[in-house]
Amino acid sequence: MKGIWPCMLAVLFFTQNKTMKTQNVLELSDVQAIAAAAQAEAQKNNWAVSIAIVDAGGHLLHFQRLNGAAPLSSHIAPAKAHTAAMGQRETKIYEDIINGGRYAFLSAPLVQGMLEGGVPIMKDGVCLGAVGVSGVKSPEDAQIAKAGIAAIGL
């Protein structure tokens, strides 16, 4: 019996003084809305691109390569999305760092999509995932990604 009381006191302390935190996540309906809006933005402008959507851990949730998009874009878009999610910032920031002369950043582990066009999906300061687009000029890639994210009100 002596060993049980300290454990019970610890359980009482933690259950009374700690609350479980909740976390927002992307649901399938969010991913579908983002994908549809991004595709609509690309098609409105006649841009042949690949679009990737990842969760907060950089895991692929959705991918599509529009008609006419270069095969290479199917590798670049997910890399941009992964980098934006893991870094919790737009990939343009990394491109600017490298263009500013900090070439050592190219050796960062697991970071591949360091071109503009990866945009994190942020809610209340927390990264829920990211959208990566590749196939046209980098600012246009980012425009498509942001149009997708806007579809869910973020």
C-alpha cells in the first residue's frame, strides 16, 4: 500500500492542474477545398502546374499534376510543400537566404524545396500543413498556393 499513495497523489496533481491541449488538423474536406481552389486559380490563368498538399509533418495528403505540367514539377511541388510545413514558413524565405549568398544553407538536412511556391497553412500561429506548387514562375506558384489556402478561410 505504501507504493500506491505517491502514484495516486501524482495522478491527482496532474489531472487537476493540467489540461489536455487541443490541436487543429486538416480534414479531408479542407484538403479537397484547397485543391479545388488551387486548381481553379491555375486553370483560370492557363498555368500547367503540379499541386501538393501536406500535413504539419510534411506527409503527402494530396497531389495532382494538371495537364501539360512538366514531369519534374511532380517532384518539386511536394518538396516545396514539405519544406514549407517543416519550416513553418514560406519557401521564398529560403530562396532569398540562398540568393543573399548564404550558400551553406543548401546543406540543411531534409530540406529540398527551397524555391518560392511552398506556403504553410497557418491557424492561430500553428502550422497545419502546407501547399506546394510548381510549374510556372515562382511568384505564380505561390499565388496558386495562397488561392488554395484562402478557400478554407486562412
